Amino acid sequence: MFLQDALLTNYSTHGAGALPVADPTAAVNLLFGVAIHQILELRGSEQTLVTRLWLRMSWQDDFLQWNPEKHGGIKTLALPVKKVWTPDIFLYNNVHGDAGGLLKVADVVVDSDGNVTWLQPGIFRSACDMDVSLFPFDEQTCELHFGSWVHPTSRINITPGKVDTSEYQENEQFMLAKSEIHGEVRTFNGNNGNVSYSLVKVLIHLKRRCDYYKFNMIQPWAILMALNIAAFYIPTDCGERLGFTITILLSLILFQEVVAQQLPHTSTTTPLLSRFFAMTTGLVSFTILATVLVTRLSYCTLPSRLLSPRIRRVLLNKVSPRLGMGVSKPRKKLSVSFSDPSYDTFRKLESLKSRSNSVCEVTTDHLVKDIAMFCRGFTQYLKEKHNAEDELEECKMAALVLDRIFMIIVATLSAAQGLYFLAMEPETC
């Protein structure tokens, strides 16, 4: 206790308020190192990084020296941090409520030669510009800028030390891939001209763990994409197909909203997962439109026939065999014929008139003519009905061919989209 009182009593008249150097024009050489203990959180919505660090700073204090032989062989001594000089280190890219200065909680350790070591723990919240274009396979590099707030390089020269990760605790969401520390001199334009300040830049390279997103977002997305393809096997004249695809569309919109809540609100980049959700939403919307179109084309009703006979023949005779659907064989034409009774009736009527001119024979003549007209009308009706049924079957078959084409388009785009997504997945995910 006698040594501490002697050092602090002498210290109060020398360096408590000024730099701890005997030469007023000399600079303090500060060695700055960092020990990373934990990545607490990387908030994508706010683009902030929360870390728990131990800052290791050492410098030479000319006013804290003694002869160990005169003080019982004491070579090191712990002194209260608030009673000795410590560098005014600030976190420049701080986003916390305070100014970014260090909360002095740990004592300093001084040896007899005046070498001071200060291990300062703290939780730091810094700004981190995130690039989420490859989310959830993204990698982020965050920077922490430490430096003196008051003293320029001519007074405090900061030299980068080492980054220690031996006591690092793994984060559940991100892997610490690499950490570096670099020195930098930054020039500011002040009232007395340009002033240079010495800074230390700590780089933390993080890789996102994507297992959570695989099981909770990517897997349901792949299932919905497969169900969208399977929807083409539901008959178009069944009303359940349209409701089925609309349900898939609503599910995709829900998943897309969940993804959007975890990402920064920025328009500079679009996340990979959001792009694929948007593409799948477009494919499901295309399936809904194709269902409506095919359902409408299945009925060749007047006044509008959307499929002309030429297009139907191309679809049925050329496209259908190449899709493995066979060639549509038209039904045999209806052959209903009635002999024209006009000549026979006239001959019979002449013979009847020659034998008798009774009222009954004249009535028979009108009855035969009515029957002949009815037979002609009924024959024409059957032919028109048969032709309408043939045309309706052709329309339905042509609509099925178009439906198969739409299914191939959707399946091809979905497969290409899925393969590209798998190709983007890193091996260390």
C-alpha cells in the first residue's frame, strides 16, 4: 500500500490530466489488441453487430516507475483505473445509446519499468453494412473502428496487436470464419487544418449457419413447388384444382413475409431466398392463369370460339403425338338417311285419286308430307348434335394438349430454379 500511495501521490502532480510522457512533445505508443469472446447478435433488420470483447491495451507510463529493490522486490502492481492515465478510446461506429466510450471497470497492471497493461471487457454494439444478396447462404464482414477521440496521431500513435479467439464461444446463428486487425490513419478537416487520427480496424468475418433455413423455409418451399407441378394432374373440369393452386399461392406469400421480417429493409440488394420465393409465386400464378385458360378452352361455345379449327388440328395431329398423348381419332360421321318420299307419294296419290276422291285420301296426302318434313328436320338435328359433340371433344382434347405444354413449362422452370438454388449452397453451410 505504501508503494501505491507513493506512485499516485507523485503521479497526481505529473500526468493525471496530461499524457504520461516526460517529454511533452513525445507521443504515446499504444499497442491495441482484441480478444473475441462471443458474437451475441447480428441483427439483419437493423444492420448492427453486438459483440463481447476484451480490449488489451499497453503503453509506457514515464510516471509509474520504481525500483523493486527499494520496495520489497515488488515488480508488478494493480492500480485503480480511475486514478491513472488511460487512453480515451472510442468505438467510432457505435450505434448504442452512449457515445461509444469505454466504461472503465478493470484496474490497470503496471510493472516497475512503467509498462502499463489494461484489459478492458465490454459489450459493443456497432454498425455493420450487410450484403444479403445470397441469403441464407450469405457471409458478412463487420468492422469495429477504435481510436482516440481527442488526441491526434502526433500525441497517441496506435499500433494494431493481435486478435485472440482462444476463448471464443460459438454462436448458434453464425460461424466465425476469420478475424483480423489493421491499423489506419484517418484525416479530418478541423479548424486548424487537416488533423490525422490513428485508428484500429477490427474485421470480423461471419458465415451464416443455414440448417434452420433449410428445414423451416427451403424445404417447405420445395414441397410447394412440387405441389404446383402436381396440380396439373387434377382434371381441369374439377373445381378443386383452382382452389388448390390458390392455397399454394397464399402459402408462398406467407413464407415470403416471414423471410422479409428477418432481413434489413433495403432496396439495394434482393436476398436469394426472396428472389426464389418471388419466382415460385410467379410460377404458381402462371398455373392459376393456365387453369383458367384451359377450362375456358375446353368449351367451344358460341359466340366466341377461342380455338380455331386450324389450331385444333395442329395441336391434335402434330403436338399431341410428340407429348405422348396419341393422335385424336374423330368419331365416324353420323349416317342417317331417309328416302325422299315425294315421288312415291305422288304416284300413290294419283292411283288413289283415280279410284276415289274421298276426303280421307286427301287427308292422308297431308299426313305423309308432314311425316317427311319431320324426318328431314330430325335428321338435320342429329347431324348438328353429332357435329357439336365432335367439336366439343376436339376442344377438350386440344385444351388437354395445351395443359400438358403448360405443365412441361412449369416443371422445366421449377427444376432449373431448384438446381440453381442448390448450386448456390456452400459446402460449409
